[in-house]
Amino acid sequence: MHDKLQALQAQADEFIAVRRDIHKHPEMGYKEYRTSDLVAEQLEKWGYAVTRGLGGTGVVGQLKRGTGGKALGLRADMDALPIDEATGLPYASCNTGIMHACGHDGHTAMLLAAAKHIAQKATFSGTVNLIFQPAEEGLGGAKKMMEDGLFKQFPCDAIFGMHNMPGHPQGHLVMRDGAAMASSDNVTITVEGTGGHGAVPHRSADPVVAASAIVMGLQSIVARNVDPQEMAVITVGAFNAGVANNVIPQSATLRLSVRALNREVRELLEKRITDLAHAQAQSYGVRAHIDYKRGYPVLVNHMAETDFVQQVAEELVGKDRVVRNPRALTGSEDFAFMLEEVPGCYLLIGNGDGSGDGHGACMVHNPGYDFNDDNVAVGSAFWSLLVERFLPA
């Protein structure tokens, strides 16, 4: 066992307790008041210069040592999800309708555990910036921190982030260079027609029929406009129209999730969705209004930083517990914004694959999910070793 992993296992219980405390008191994006207080208090205790307020509830802890001129950024997210927890655990959420169903409690605990070890025992020369980010779950907390001056106040030569991933064995470290996670855009198509009595449809312009045609037409975009070797997703998650069986409504609304792993494909999807919706609506004698909101961009890991992550991972846990270049994920992550400004890598740590007692295999965003506490030691050891290798004394 690597001595760094052995050292972090020795303090794991302290931070497993922290993780469970955060899990019990989850907070939604931009409302992580208790969590950010906890993080700031711990960082100050260990000697970090703490800055608060970036992104509202964001916290940055900075530690400088030696004469090294390089600076490193490590990021963890802190927010929870609007889900009713169904784990039955003794530390289950005490906030109704909110739970840590994505493991951000664990990400925060891993970085805090690393922070203590880095401050007290690590040997390095340079600047460490620990970034505790709010509002990753669809609210763009990373972008908000950047708009508030994150990288102007805390310039970084490289930045790294880590997310747990059910389906991979616990503690295995997974990284992919290039496009690793999809972009995510939200589209609302409102079809405006002319309402009327269901018995005399010829005296109306039915938005339901037109919207239905748009739904079917959208299926042709991925099938016939996108290169078959590229990834694209167009999901119509909501179709709302009318309330009575004998009334043709005035309007119908479609809500779409649109994803891609290629920036050019992302542009193509926007153009084709917009053109198709307008054309289909016109063919039915109605109008389409399209609200196309760009969400998170494609998450693109940089080659050199991904190679570095692989080297550190193999040193820590061995080659047999490291996976390089698995299939990309169609989920999205706002760490992508940071990687557009600073080179870096976003890696995964296995939360469990269902072997043994099956712990940790439940997928994220599920009421039965829980972060695997065995990863507190592995994740914090990885961060600590990465600091020493990136900022050698």
C-alpha cells in the first residue's frame, strides 16, 4: 500500500463523520450556508487563507509554501438535489425534499481530508488553491465563481476535479482525455395555434397536432443529420397542452434536453431543432416560439494533464485499478467551464459495481443512492499525492 494512502486511511474516520454530517444536512445550490461555514472553519483552522463570497456561497482556501512559482487548483462541489431520500440510513437527510443524491457530500469530505494532510504533512513548493464550489446541479456555480473573479484572484497553471461513479469498482480511478462529458442545453418550444371546440376542429389551428409532428420530426435529426459516428441526444421530457377532451387548446409546450460530445454537433443540433420546429409549425398553420438556452459546454480534458493524472493514479493505487479512456459520459458537468479557461482534467472514482455487498452501485440522482465512505481515504490520498507531484519541493 502506498504510504500516502496509508496515511490518509489513518484519518479517514474523522472525515467520514464530516461526510455523514453534510449528508444529513443537505443544501440546494447557492444556499450551501451551513456547508460553506463548515468548510471555511476547517480550512482556517489548518492555516489556509480563506476567501468567501465567490459564487455566493463558494469558498477558496489558499496555501503557499516554498519558493515555487506554480499554482494548482483542486475543486469540489457542495450542493444537493431536490429529491426525497429513501436510504433509511441513520444519517439520512433531515431536510425534507433535499438529499445528497450525487455524492457532493463525499467530494467535499475528500477535499477537506486532503486539505488537512496537505497543510500538516505534505511536502511541496508553490500555491495550492482549494475550490469548494456551489450550485453544480444545473445552476452553473462554476461559471458564477469565474464571473466573480475566481481565476483572476487565484490564477492556476492547472485545475483538477473528481466525481464518484457507480458502476466502477470502489476506489478505481478513471480518466479520459478529450471530450469526456456531454454538453447540455435546455430548449422550450411553444406552439401557438387557435383554440376552439373539439367538435369543429376545422375552425381552429390545432397546436397539439403540430407539436406532435415536431416531436416526431425531432427524431430524424439524430438519425439523419448527425454523423452516425458522433453522439447526440434530443429528449422531449415534457409535452403540456390542454385540460379538457373537447377543447382544442390555444398552445402546446415542449421541453427538450439536448446533448452532444462535439462542439460542431452542438451547433448543428441548435440549427436543425430551430429550423425544423418553425417549418413543422408553419406546415400546420401555427407558429413556433423557441427559447434555446445554452447550458453546460462539452467537458474536454487536456491531454498533458490527463497523462499526469494517470501517472499519479497508477502510483497511488496500481495500474490494475486505473482505467484510461473509457467511453465518454452523456451526462454533463459545469467543471467544463473551468476547463475552457484553465488546462486540467476531470476524473472519476469508482463508487462500487455491485460486487460484494453491492454498496455504492446505486446510480446517482436516485433516492437510494449513498456515497461510498471507503473513497474518502482514496480520494484524499490522490489529491495529496497530486499536489506533491505537481508542486515538487
